[in-house]
Amino acid sequence: MTRRQITLVLIGLMMAMFLSSISQTVVGTSMRTIADDLHGLDLQVWVVTAFLIVSTIVTPIYGKLSDIFGRRPLFLIAIVLFLIGSIACSFAQDMVQLAAFRALQGLGAGGLMSLPMTIMADVLNPRERAKYQGYFLAVFGVSSILGPLIGGVFAGADQILFLEGWRWVFLFNLPIGAAAVWMVFRYLHLPAHHERVKIDWWGAALLVVGVVPLLLVAEQGREWGWASTAAIACYIVGAIGIALFVLVESRMGDAALIPLHLFRSSTFSMATVLGVFTGFGMFAAMMMIPFVLQIVHGMNPTEAGLATLPMILGLMIASIGSGQIIGRTGKYRLFPVIGLGIMAVGYGVLVTLQFDSPLWMLLLAQLCIGLGLGQLMQTLTIASQNAVEPKDMGVATSASTFFRQLGGTTGVAVAFSLLYARLPQTLEDAFARPDLRADLVAAAQDPEVLADPGNERILGVLENPERIGGALNEDSSFLNTADPRLAAPFLDGFNTATMAPFWVALAVVAVAFVLAIFFKAPALRQKSAMEEAMEERARVAQLEADASAPGSYAPPVTTSSIPVVSGDRATAGEARDRDS
């Protein structure tokens, strides 16, 4: 491909990635308004996890099918499904419908998350890829900046063109999606090599059976009880599903949805494990911090969006900087270690915060988490791609994305489950604090406070002590206009409840940091996956031609007869490239 063709393809990929990433960040700051309007703040986790579960499940399916049928048709299908889901979300009448439509949106998002990185691996060698992936993550960063701001603006508007403002959170991306479809259809033309292969439908079905029950119990364990009949049933079904999935994948060989031979590489295996932990830490922070900003610090959605800028700026700076360094030196081993160390510092700050701690401490924690993530996301993807053969590039990239999304989905489910499980007790403890209780009693006896209409709702809650434990489950907007002395116990209780998810995330990141110390990082290849694949096919064709020539003899040529060493070692041709 010419440089111009590559540039145009990358622009189309960036637009699609912008579409996917902004759809996640734009919902974060508007979710509280949406949940309040649809009367289901305690159900908002379903809206988040429905999107993440579905997008996580279909990610490896997109990768495998793109290896078989080509990247372009699968990429176009992903964009169209995503846009249909966006339109459906704008018509939701309750939180259950919104969760279902977000699941539909996730069907497309699974392809938008993994296929851009796979196509980049097709057209760019790893060193160039590191530079461009830095820019791709910068696009992710820009969308993460604009998303909360756009979500805040729309959520803050009562009505726009005869629709509630928050519904435009799902409609505004339609022009972007249409432009992405046109760019991909017009400029993305990769050579496709269709081969008759078995499609691993059983693997896809068993992946759903194995993963979904475990994610459900992670999210609903607090409601069902961790040892309830429903929870035990999910454990059993999930364990059986995973066991059968591994069995089927071992039987399917190279046709497997996630070929098990990929894990013979210690680099791919370690990058996968670190990706799971990174996803857990990333989504736990990105989903929890906007709630802390809005509920504890009293920000509106737009202000909360602006307050997330330190995390995004840190991610952009670290991703672009690490990409440039990798592109020039070809070395990347230290970035996971440094990135996880800085993330751990960020979570260390979060677990020390009180409800009246200065805002700059929360901003500093976000900056550290962003600087850590920027060094991790692209480095782990490049390591996974560099550890596999070109024919497995799509499935390896999608598997890497799948496991990171799996960690993120688990992180969101566990974080919100812990939050709402702890909240009744932390609210009770907050109302038992002598200093906060004294201020609350004084405010409740103040005639001006009693006469202020803004305090009417919170006073109604305080009149029924049995309602306090669940007061923040469905609608927290009564805190917006309440006297600070009346609201303080609620803020303290909510802030204390967030400490449990942050402590769990800190423990996960700390374990990942220790593992990263032992991460092996082979030298980067010098050619793109498409160049390697075409050279390999040309070599096979030449061997077959030589074998069929009159008077010559050579053994039949199959892919298994081509000298390839599995694991972290490379083919002979790759070794020569590295030596040169």
C-alpha cells in the first residue's frame, strides 16, 4: 500500500474508534441524569454491564471472522449495528429498555474495539504501529475529553428539538458513524484470502455460557447473596461452560475461536493476564470517579466532565510519548512496569480521600491513573501482536481486546456491587458521627432551612430513618439543592462506600505490577503482518511450483511443513529481519 492509502485507511479507523470510545465516555457523566429521569439509579449498572458484556463476548468472534472473510465487511457490519443500537437507545422509556438497547449497541462496539488495531497490524510494521497507536490512543483521549463534556451539555438541557436533552447523548454520533461508514467503504481495500475453514460456532456458544453467568453473579451477588441458589447456579453453569469451551477449542485447533496455541507464548500469555488487570483498574476508575465528582463534590454533569481532564491528558501524554520511544528504540519492556506502578500510586491517593478532601487530590489521582494507562494499553497490544504469526493476527488482537474488556466488565460489576453493598452501612455510620449529627440537628431546627424549598425533599427523607439506607439507590438529585449540613452525612457515607472498590482495584493493580516485573519482551518485527503473510504465501507457491516441475521431487508443502517455531521465538525469516 502507498503511504497515501495507508493514511486514508488510518483516518477511517480513527473515526470508527472515535465513534466507539465516545459512546462509552459520553454516557458516564450523563448516567446520573438518565437514571434519575427513568427512576432507576440502582439499575444503572445494568446499562453499563449490558454494553460491556455483549461487546466483550463478540470481540473474539469479530477477530476470527475477519481472519476468514476479511476485515472490511466485518468492520462495516460493526459500524451499522452500532448505529442501529444508538438510535434504539434514544427511544428507551425505562432503564430495562435502555440496558437492552445498549446491549444491541454493544454488538457493533465489539468490532469497533478490536478491528482497528488488527487492520493497523496488517498495514504497519510494529515500530510504525507503536507511533500510530499512540495517536489512536490520543483519539481515544480526545473522545474521552469531549464525551463527558458533550454528555454533560446534553444531560443538563431539559429539552432539545422536542426531545429530552439526554436522548441526544445517543443521537449525536449518527453523523460521525455515517462518515466512518463512507470512509471505510471508500478507502479500506485490503487483499482478502478466502479459505474453506470450519467456523467455531460451538466455541462461540460455550463462551457465552461460560462468561455471562459469572459476570451476572459478580454484578448481582449483593442482591442475591453470594451463597444463594441463583449465585451457586451461576458458578456451576459458568464453570461447566468454561471447561467445555477449553475442550472444544483444543479440538478445533487453528479453527478455534481463541486458538489455545497462542498461549504457548509466554509473552502473549503474560500480556493477556496484564490486560485483564489493566481493564479492571481502568473501568473501575472511569465509572466510579464521575459519580464521586457529581455526588460527593456536587458537580453538574458538565463540570464533572471537565474534572476528568487530568486522567485523559495523562493518558494522551503517556500514550504518545511511549509510542514515540517504542518507534525509535524498539524497546517496550519497562512500560508495563512503570505504568502499573504509577496507576498504583493513583489508587493509593484515592483510598485516602474523605468527603471533604480538597478536589486537587482527586485530580492528582486521576492524572496518575491516566499516565499509567497510557503506557499500558498500546504496549500490551503490540506485545500480543508481536508474539503471534501473521495468520493469527486478527484472533490474537481480538483475544487481547476481549480479555481486557473482560477485566473491565468484571471491574465495573465488582465496583458497583461493592459500592451498593456497603452503602447502607456507611450511611448508617455517617449518621452516627457526633460532629455530622450535631450539625444536622442544628440545621433541622433552623427556621430558614425549614422554609427553603430546596430542602423539602431531603427533609422528607430524614423524617423516615428506615429510608436512609436506600435513599441514594434510585434518585440522588435531592442532594443538589440541600443545605450542606443536611447533605454532609449522605456525602460522607457515599464517599466511604467508594473506598471498598478503590481498595480492590489497588490490590489488582499491585498484583499486576509484580507480574509485570517478569514480563518478557522479544524484539519487534521489521515488517507488517500483510507483508509477512504475502511473502509466506509466495514462498509456499514457489515451493509447490518447484515440486511440480518436470524431473524434480519435493515433499508436499503444507503450512505445517513451513519452519515455524512457536512461542516467543520467530520464523527464520523474522530472525534475519531482526539481525539486519
